[in-house]
Amino acid sequence: MSRIRVLIADDHAVLRAGLKLLIGAEPDMEVVGEAADGPEVIRRAQTTTPDVVLLDLSMPGGRGTHTIGEVVQLTPRPRVLVLTMHDDTASMQAALLAGASGYIVKKAADVELLTAIRAVHGGRTFVDLTRPGEDVGRHEGRPASRHSPPDVQAKPLSPRESEVLLLLAQGHTHRAAADQLGVSVKTIETHRKRLSDKLGLKTRAQLFRFAVDIGLLEGDS
């Protein structure tokens, strides 16, 4: 049986060493490389062809969401599992929208991290948000969210869906969005339905609020 190939991307050498020991001890996993900043993640992902990139959002060399977007465009496409100190829904939503397949906080138990690696490698979505005084939000296939509505689904958006989200959140009509993207109104309506299915965003107000929360729009909180 082939092992899950994991690339560890974090700027803290001590943490990388600990993760390497933890993951390397699993019979179905192997660490194929390490990276300490955004550009190095891309280089190492290209040379080691990992199945899963375990990625910190706050490394030097660029925004974490930008790095996620670059990683998921590689061929063969690795799955990105974010391992971060950022224990908030907005960061989780931004990571998933950028293309991450999982999101787990660094204070999660070792067994949860290993479970998350196996889950995203298997094509599922894994999200673990833990907040003081709240129940643990740990789900495969769907993220935990403290905001309702919208009920955000853990499915990354395609580049075109992101474009449609931005235009509609800016107030464009379906016709105006179609003209800007050079597609039919029917195509925009199809993408709008997919946004609703994936993110649970039913109204323009929810579209705008979500776009602001994930940094897609400049706006007031």
C-alpha cells in the first residue's frame, strides 16, 4: 500500500521537527519535504509531489491564502490542510475559499491531526475549530461555523465561482456580471446556484457580508 506523502510547511523549525516525528511514525504516511516560507512551499511541492501539504497560514513570504491558491494549481494537485493558530471562522472560510481541503488548529490533539491528513487525502473536507467556552467544532465533510446564517459548506470555490461571487457582492446584476465575464446570463445563474449550494448564501446581503469577512471586498465589519 502506498503511503500518504506529506509536505510540512511552517516557519518554526521545532514544530516541523515534531510534526515530522509524529507523521513519520505512522505506517501509512511519510514526510517528503519541509518548507519555511511561501515561495519555498511552491518549490518543494513541485519537486516532491506531495499528496497533502500541511500548511501554516502565517509564514513569511506572502499571504497564506495566496500560497494555498498557488499550491492547488500544481499538477498533480495536492490537497492542502491548513494547520494554524487562527481559531476563527473568517480565517477558515478564507482558507476553504482559496482551495484548502481542511483546516485544523495547532492546539488540536495529535490524533485529530492524523485523522485530518487521512480525511483530506481521501477526498473529504476536515475542519476543527476549538474555542474557549464553546463546544469543539470538528467535522468531516462540513465546517463548524459560529455564524448562522449563512450555513457555510466546506467546498472550495472554482476561480469562476469566486469571480461571480465578487461581482454579485459588488452589486452587479446577473446581466452585468455576464457581460463582464463574457458568458451568458444562464451561466451566471448556474454559478449563483452553486454558490448558494456550497456556501448557503441566499441573499445579496449575505453575499456581501461573506465577501467582506474573507477579505474579498474592502468593507466595514
